[in-house]
Amino acid sequence: MRLTTTTNVSVDGVMQGLGGPDEDRSGGFDRGGWAIPLIDAEAGGYLNTVYGSADAFLFGRRKYEIFAGYWGVMPDPSTNPIADALNSRPKYVVSASLADPQWAGTTVLQGDVTTAVGDLKANHDGELLVPGSGALVRWLLANDLVDQLDLVIYPVVVGQGTRLFPDSGPDIALELVSSRTTSRGISIQTYRPRGRPEYATSTVDPEDVF
């Protein structure tokens, strides 16, 4: 399977509570719902296609519970492309404590997660989508398990909340595969990880660059 991460973030990298004021108030976060006023038909269509094209989903514990409590309880999932995909296809969640998931089609990955995710990629076909799940995305990147990194960047600075990338972490070079901007200014970027970045070995005179 190809492992793709798709994450909605603000310009300052916040990924917490995008869907509503009560989606995720952990850490005293009180600015939830910042993405909804900005979503447009183009971004919505893109997300419908991404979820609809996935063959399976991989979550961290917190994102899984948010999704299960919203998408997993829709009376008629077939009326929404995202709900239909999430409810009809396999779901995997990385957790050391989740024992009895109630969302049908869920498998809990415990123990050696590197091996478990590697086995999923090696022994199944199609697309394994990681929606959000910041801690898991960072871990997957650090362990060279991500094949494609998609960022949906909303034109807003939230100013607080959990960010996709922390102040300190592994460095990763990215190759830009595609880029587009919707009519309301949402930027959709697709990258492929390319190992560690290159760094200059000497000081460059700014006049030689600019």
C-alpha cells in the first residue's frame, strides 16, 4: 500500500479543532472551528476525492475518537462521500490502550507499530490514508514510512493550538509534486519525502543570491 498523509493546517501550522468549537479543547484550546468558514467547493471536492480513493485508513488514538464520534455515527453514511468511505473500509488505529473499538471495521495496532504498519504497506494493495493525527504523522515521517505528504493550508493564523510540526524534530527534505490554490485561498500541496535536506557548507554572500 502507498501511505499518504492528508492534513488540514492553518498558515501557522495549527491542526487542532478545525471542525468546530468543541471538536478538541485539549490544552485549553478555544479557537476551534477556524476551517469551516474558509472551506470552498474546490477544497471540499478535493477532500471528497482523497477520502473516496482511499482503500483503508490509519489513525492515531485521538483523531480516531474524534472521527468515530462524528463520521461513525451518521444515520446514513451513503449520503456523504467521506462518511461512506470511512464507514465502509478498513480502519486501523495505533493505540496501546484502546481495547474494544466500537466503530465497525476497526483493527487496533499494538506492540511493534513499525512492523505492523510496514506489514500493511507490504501485504496490501491500494492507498492507506492517514487523516490528520499529528503525532502519528510525525512518527511515520521519522520512521520513513510516508510515501506522500499532503497539506491543505487555510489562509488563517490561529495563533494557538497543536501544530503539525513541533519546535524541534527530525529534518526532512520534500519534493513538491503538485500545488494549487482554490478560489478562497486554500493552498493544496503534495510532497514526497526525500531523506534529509542539504545544507550549505559555507557562508554565502547575500549579493550573490539576490
